[in-house]
Amino acid sequence: MRVVDAFRESFGAEPPGVWHAPGRVNLIGEHTDYNDGFVLPFAVPWGVTAAVSRREDGVVRVRSLQAGEPVTVDDLDRAEGWSRYVVGVVWALRAAGHPVRGADIVVDGDVPQGAGLSSSAALEVVVGTALNELYGLGLAKMEIALLAQKAENDFVGMPCGIMDQAASALGEEGKALFLDCRSLAGRAIPFDLAAEGLQLLIINTGVHHELADGQYARRREDCENAAKRLGVDALRDVTDLAGALAKLTGDERKRVQHVVTENHRVEALIGLLRAGAVREIGALLNASHLSLRDQFEVSCAELDVAVESAVRGGARGARMTGGGFGGSAIALVADDKVESVRQAVTSAYAERGWAAPEIYPATPAAGARRLA
Ligand code: GAF
């Protein structure tokens, strides 16, 4: 394994183990996790593989096969760039009172670039999973996910919810994860598209609008302010949407409209899956996209064109997935329509002079685990 060879080369020893954690795609339930709502992601077949060993001197040495030279971090607060996602997990474990000293780590990732499929959550969760085992901490998968989220929130400074880390830690092959982000109760929902002659295509726009980096935090603030104004703990608790909307104006009103209806869309989609009606979920995907575009305002031209052209090309439904402002869209497509969808999206991009997006099917893969 590449990561083992690199570990030997960098640190002059055999690693005691190799772990893997996947990225995720979200079927539905977008920007609901930090509103205590519902999400339905699944782990994808791409992620981060890590060879890891303990160190007893408090030092963290880390090398990424996708970056340059190994980084040595003596003082956790001095970590920079991508290494913060790794070091942040060591920090979060220590902050929670776990006796984690140092580590030597080599990571190798294959999450497609710019896809918005949570390579950062995969990186955090693989490190958490490896250290949990190497230090015998006995943490449950959800506890690892929560520590990974804490690393991202409080060490990296990105105020994400729990969806990505939970999907990476708890994913199961062939299943999506229906997660209640308040109680953290999760249920594995069989999601077998092949049996129905369907595919879930990922359309990777390859763009990331940097200017939008502060927008995630702004959306979260809008939601929290709206919840306060409505006198509820979180937007999850809004039961009378019309009444709530009557009390709000401007952006807050739009955000509430999205979050409340999106939670219902997740439940409706689960209902269809339970009824064996996976072919019928397309309309919910489309509605989710329109709501994210018009009410939550986190889409962008590349995502809208991907979604619209996929549907025009014969997809049963499509939507942006993840945080937005770039990354990927997903499209639910019957096997015999895959080619026409591919063509419709590719020519819509070509007409605008945009680089062709990568388009590939995704199936639910297993969550974080030890490989060797
Ligand atoms: C990003 C965040 F990291 C998630 O927690 C979630 O909020 C998502 O955006 C939007 O649904 O991936």
C-alpha cells in the first residue's frame, strides 16, 4: 500500500496499522444539521487512508501524499493549512481528557478535487479512528464524529454541523444514514439503486467560490437569529410554518422557509424509500434544489446549470449537495438515460465556455474502518 511505503520512507518504521475513512454525499437534508434537523447522507467509495503510529513525546508528524514535505508540529497551536484538520483531532481528544500524546501519520486521499464531498471530514475521522484504537480509548463511532466536528469548529474555525463527520464514521455499504441531528439517533436505510435500474450520478462542477467562504457562517447565524426571534431552541422546533413566516422578514424569513420545508422533505423521502418507491424521490430532490437556490441562497450558476441540464437530459431529479457555492450536484438517473444526461450536462457547460464537469456514479460505501 502506497501509504505504508511512504510511512516507512518518512519515519523509518513499519506503521502498526492502516485506517480508512470515506467522504460523503448528501441525498437530502441540506443546511438542516446545525438546526437540529434531519439529514440523509451516505459514505462514498473515496476518502482518506492513513498509516498511523503513536509517539510518546507529544509531537505530531504528518505527511500527506497530496501535499509536499512532512510537517512536524511540536506546538499544536502552530499547525497550518491542511495539517490543522489532523492536529485539530489530537487537540480535541486531549481537550476531552483523553491521554493522547503524539503520533506519526501519513495520509493519502482520493476524494475528487473540488467535489465538495467532505475530504476534510474524512481526514478528521480517519485520524480520530486510528488514535482511538492506538491509544485504546474505547470511543464509539458517534463520539469520534463529535470530536472530529469539535476539531473543525473550534480548532480549524469552520462552524459546520455534524452531518459530514457522522456519515464518514457511521456509513454502511449499500445504506444511507438517516440521522436526527438533535438526538443523534441514526438509522441505516437500505439504498440500492442498481436493483431499480437507477444510478445516482455525481456531477462535480470543479469550482469553489472562495468569496463565499464566510457565507456558511452567515447562514448559520441567520438561522440562529431566526430561532431566537421565534422563541424556539432551533428551527427544528418550528411547527407552524405560516405563523413563523408571518413574524419574520428578509433573509431570516427565507432561511426558515428552507430549513422547515427541507426537514419535511427528508421525512417524505424516507417515507418513499420505506414504501419501496425510490423511483419517486426525484421531485423531492428538485424541490430541495429550488429551495437551496431561492430561499437559502447557497447555489451558484455552475450548480444550477448542472441540475437544470441533468433534468432536461432525462434525470428523475437533481440537486446541489453539501454546503453549496460550488462542489457537486447529484442526479437520480435511470440506467438508459445516463448517456443523455451526461451529454446534456456536458454541452450545457460547453455552451457557456466552462470546463466539462466530471460525472460519475456513487454507491453507498462502508464508513471508517481499519484496513490493515
Ligand atoms: C457542510 C457542513 F460541513 C455540514 O455540516 C452541513 O451543514 C452541510 O454543509 C450543508 O448541509 O458540508
